[in-house]
Amino acid sequence: MQIATFKEVHRSKAVIHTYLAWCDEPGYPLGKAITSQSLQPQTSIARKFTDWLVRLFE
């Protein structure tokens, strides 16, 4: 069953926007998240989120 409707080439974009949608301030623009350093992939919560996304879409 395929639940994702984006093309494989857009996977990383889908992942980052999913992450931003689940943040305390949902809908935070990607550019603003980058410049404010809201995206910190080394944190434990970011690793848990990434692992969950990988399991979800595999």
C-alpha cells in the first residue's frame, strides 16, 4: 500500500515539511527554520523523528 503521493525525488522535502508541521510552532517556513537553527539533526528528538519517518515510509 502506498500512502505517500509525492515523487521519490521529493522525499527529503516531504520529510522536512512533515517535521516542521509537528513542531511547537507548526507551519514554520523552511528558510526561517534554517536561519534560526531550529533544525538540529544531532538532537535525540531529531534522531527519533528521523527513525520514525524511515520506518513509516519503508
